[in-house]
Amino acid sequence: MSEFLTIGEPMAVFASENPDLSLVDATNFKKFVAGAELNVAIGVQRLGHQSQYLSAVGDDPLGQFIINEVHESGIDSSLIDLDKDHWTGFYLKQRVTKGDPSTYYFRKNSAAANFNHEILSKIDFSDLKIAHLSGIFAALSQNDLDSLNRLNQLLIQHNIFTTFDPNLRPALWPSQEEMVKTTNKIAMNEVNPNNWSNFRSMSNHNNMVRHIFVHNYFSFHLVFAMNLIV
């Protein structure tokens, strides 16, 4: 059974192997798996704690590639939905020797953006200790924002300690105002008495919590995170 759970969009990234060539001119690319929340799950898994990842990918080669990579990492992939009607998101990434690389995303209306919230009913909360949410998933679509809120309510009902990383991505939101308003609302929903009392208890007795915070995998200081975007 899983001790840690997160939800997000995994993507295939095609990273250029041609230094300082534009994405137009580059011809050699290497394929990887990317995803902010997935990276957190991988980190927790490497610390020796069973992780579970909720998401959706297309019923396509990139989707199967992602599922294989997640499974190979040891993460429970049983709640990654295989969507026959939508594709798997991916992006291109430039390789540079200085400065920031250019990226180009293909993720609109992806499988993850059409996440089936009925999957939430399949979560086993019996051994779950920590959940991690982020603002990226909320930004993908109204459907995903609703799913994130439903998941958060389930976590509160089951008294699961939950962290939230705003991880602001303005390009995914309709407007800056909407991003700030919605992200702050999610963060406020995360701040409940159970989180604080659970943290004090678990940080004294649970190595997973100590490891997570030592390695800075989470953004625990929710109040400070909110202040940055008010």
C-alpha cells in the first residue's frame, strides 16, 4: 500500500542534443519523462517510501512510454488512466550552452486535462500518510481544478497531511488575476488544523517527513507561498 500520493500531468519531453540550435533547426532529440508532481513522487520513492501517482495519458506510444517509466521507477501506476479519446501531452526543449532554453508545448486538451474524477473513488487511504498537490494540475482545465478540489476534500475527510506547491505557470491560466485568485483559494483550503497537528506528530516520529523536508521536495510554508502571489 502507498504512503505517498500525488496527482499531475506526466509529459514526454523531446530534448534537443544539438547545442545552441533552435528547435526549428535541431534534428536530434532524446525522449524523457517530465512532470513536476511526478518528480516529487520519484524522489519520495527513492527515499524508500511507496508512492502512488494519479493521472491520465493517451492510449498512444507516448502514453505507454510514460506508464512504463513510472512503473520502472517503482511508483504505483495503477491509477494512471489510459484515455482512448485524448492524446498524451509532450514538449520540445532546446539545448543551450548559456542562457535559458526555448520550449514548445503540445498539451492543450490532453488526456491529463480531461482526467476522469471517478478514479478518485479507487484511492486506498488505509496506509496513506502524505499527499502532495500543485497549482499546475489545477491550471490545465476546469475539469482538473474540480478534480483537484474533490481530491482535497477526500484527503481532509481521511485526515491525510497534505502539502501544496503553487508552482505558478502563467501561460496555463486565462489571466494573472484568475491564477492568483484560484491558487490562493486552493492554498487556503489546504490550511486546516489537521495538517498542522499531523505535521507536529509526524515530524517527530516519521522519517519520511524528515527526509522530505530535508531534501526540500515540498513547499510546506503555505502562508509564505500565498504571500508571494497576493
